[in-house]
Amino acid sequence: MLYRLNQHKYSAYLVGGCLRDILLKQKPKDFDIATNASPENIKKLFRNCLLIGRRFRLAHIRFGREIIEVSTFRAQSKKKSFKHRKIATHGMLLRDNVYGTIEEDVWRRDFTMNALYYNIADFSLVDYCGGLADIQNKIVRIIGEPRLRYQEDPVRLLRAIRFAGKLDFELDPATAEPIQELAPLLRHVPPARLFEEVLKLFHHGQALKTYQLLQQYQLLNELFPQAKQNSLDDTNDKILELACENTDKRIQQGKTVSPAFLFAVFLWPSVQNKAEQLIAQHTRTFIAYQHAVSDALSKQQKLITIPRRYSTAIREIWDLQHRLLQRRPYMLYRLINHPRFRAAYDFLLLRAEIKEIDPSIASWWTHFLEADDETKKQLTQAITQTPRGTKRPKKRGRTI
């Protein structure tokens, strides 16, 4: 692709995170290209090209399962064009398709470590703003005036935190200083875009450190306000930290992770507290939890769009909590075969670890899953042998 662009007299550079990862001896997740060819000219050269984006016009070129993103050099913001550039009153760039040179394009990139260019024509590494030194010194530094750059695209607030957590870098003081104050700018970001950014934050293998940085800079309040509003003690923070640790371990072991599990944990404190309020008003427990679940998801959808396949899975994880606690013998094998059982079981283990539920129930399930058929029968008989004349303990509000 790079050579074809060169053959047609266009400049073509590898750019961005792929070069950063190679320099850090990590495997790049994708490859991006920057060129002086317009999106329309790129499309003429590649039949497998799709032009996307209204805010930023980009070319996506598909090779099998891989998609190479090709962007045209952007001009500096001081160049005015009402037709191709639109800025909101709060400073966010709504549209920016003013094209320029590589010397201008570098100052439109977000962080210095992402502003390196590899020239395919002479195999040179082009560094206009000290990105190579920042990579070597493990520093996250935004390009330009931090406040203005965050206002242009508030998602850069999250990207700064993600790179610091993922790469174990330090935030440059000038880059870090306005983050907490400008956190409310995230409310202007489309909810669908925030969903993708949240997955990037917590699914790169350093979720716990990222979570702590989000807490430190008050960004978590903007993403999951319900988690903080309903935090009455340290137990809620503890279960969120444990969930992040659990996610990191699964990624390190090469196991899959589910966005549904992440959101289920982050929204659980809201569900619990809302349900308890309704139960105190004499609402039946089951009905109270159904209302609490709908309320939590509805509020979160206004901030971060959760696709239906994930919101349905979140509901199922929560619903299975009650069934896992009941351990009805005729339901055991049906529960194990439920598509969301593993996520619900992991969630149950987290709740047991913070003593939200009786830890012996979580231990019972662990033994049951590891046992042979004969031991499974014995474990099942043990929970069905309730002496006559004894009363089962009354269920408390936080039993689901």
C-alpha cells in the first residue's frame, strides 16, 4: 500500500501507535498510514477502500480481516475554513477536513509518542516534536497547549490516562494539570464513542492501574457517576478494584473478557442501593431489583451507549446472582449450562470476597464445579437436608 502510493507520486508514512509499539518491543495492534493524497484519490487507487467519517474523513482499506486506516495530512488550526472546519461553543472540533502538509499534520496529532513518521521512501524515522525522547523517558506529553487540545477533543483526557496505565508511563506535569478540571468536557462526547473508549481503557491488561488513575483525576465520576454516588463505604471501591484485577489476570492468561462483566460490576452498587430503597418502601424484593436494574441501565445509557447484546448480558449476570444463591437442586445443571454462568459465577466470587454474601456459598459452587459426579450428588444432598421444624433465615435486602 505504501509503495503503491509512492509509485503514484504521493508521500506515504507509517504513523502513530504502531511505531510506538515497535520501539517499545510490543506487537502493534494495527497500522496507520498518513499521506498527502486526498481521500478521494486514495479511493481511486484502492478498490477495497471505504471512505468513512464526517468529523474526520478517513480511508479504510481492507486486507482480509485487517483494516489499514489511511489519513490525509491535516492543516494547522489557524487556517480558517468555515466549509471544512466546524468548532462547538465549548471548543470541541465537530468537523476538521482542512488538508495540509506533514509539517502541519504533526502538530494536529495528540501525543508526542504518537507523532512519529516512518518514511517508506528512504526508510527514515521523522520526529518533529521529541516523541522518540518521550518514549525513551516513558513520558506521556500532549502536543501543543493542553487545555486547547483537550477542548478540541475531550477523549484525549481518557487517552492520556490509558497510555499512562497501559505503557506504565508518567504523565507530563503540564499534560496532567488540567485533566481534573476539564473532566466535565466528556459530557459532550457522543455516548457511542465513549463505549469504545471505555473498552480500550479496561481491556489492555492494565485495568487496575488505569482505574486508579481515573479515580485520581476524577474521570471515573464522568464515566460511571452512579458508582460514586452510591458508594457509602470502601466495599464498592473494593469490588471495582477486584474486577479490574480479575480482568487483568484473564488477559494475561490469554482468556477472553466481556464488556458485559465490566459494566455489571461498575453499575452493581447503583442496583443494590436503589433496590434497598424500594424494599424499605415495602416493595417486593424481586420487583425492587427489576426496577433497580432498569433504572441503572437507563441512566448509564445516557452517558455511554451499551449495545443491546451487552445490556441483555448484564441483566442476565445480575439475574443469575439470585439463582446462584438459592442453589435449588433441580436448577443446578441448568444453571451451569447457561451462557452467562461463568461471568455470573466470577461476579459471585467477587461479592463473596468483599463479604457482601456468605463466602461459603461461593466455596460450595467452586467445589461443585470441580467435583466428580459422585461428589456433586453429595454436595447437592447437603443443601437439601434442612431439618423439619427449622425455619430458613429471612432474606435481607442485599441478597440477590
